[in-house]
Amino acid sequence: QAGESLRTGQAVSAFGQASIALTAAKNALNQLSRYRNLEKAIKGLKADYDELMGLASENGLDGDNAPELFALFARLEKSLVKLADLAAKNSKPDQILAALRETKIILLEAEILLGNLLQQLEAEAAAKHAAQPLIERVLDR
């Protein structure tokens, strides 16, 4: 279209159309680059998920005493599976990027909630320690 506009003497229109085409090409290349790194991104997200699950377990958190966290973990796991399925099926980049964004948001929510729960556990442990008689606190060291 830009070439046709240039041949008809519409240089400004040709420039605008060429600029739009260049921007679209850059965007497509950027998305393609992200898509090529998708397998690495999925593995990283899975590792982050496993780390969060490990931290929760190490600190005695489970579905009974932290149901909101484990509901987020369930959503995160489903989102990771969906993302991996989309990648395996060579789905459209916009679908994959939307699923990737959704997974990262859920992961961030889980990280924040787990951090808050761990702080709460730490505060409870400190309060329990402070409530102990002095001799027991000294012996616990």
C-alpha cells in the first residue's frame, strides 16, 4: 500500500503506511522472540511454583490452615498446565502471551499471600517466645 501511495504522489500517506508496517513487523519479531523463549519461561514458572509449594510445606502450611493460599496454588497449577498445552499445540502467540501473563499474575498473588502468611507465623512465634517465662527463653537459645 505504501508503494502504491508513493507512485500516486501521496508521500505523506506512503510514509504513514510504511511506519505502520514497520511497527507491526517489530511487534511480530518481539512476540516471536518471546515465543521462542517460552519453554524456558514455563520451566522458570514451574520452578517458582515448586519453590512456593516447598516453602509452604516447610512452614507447616496446608489446605486446612491456609485454604486461600492452596486455592491460589490450584489456580496456578491449572494455569501452568494451560500454558504448557497452548505451547505444545503451537497456539496463536496472542493466546500464549495472555496465558503467560495470567500465570505470572497468579504466581505473584501466591508469592504475596505466602509472604504475608510467613510473616504472620513469624510474629506468632515471636509472641509465643516472648510469653514464655524467662528461664525457658534462656534455655531455648
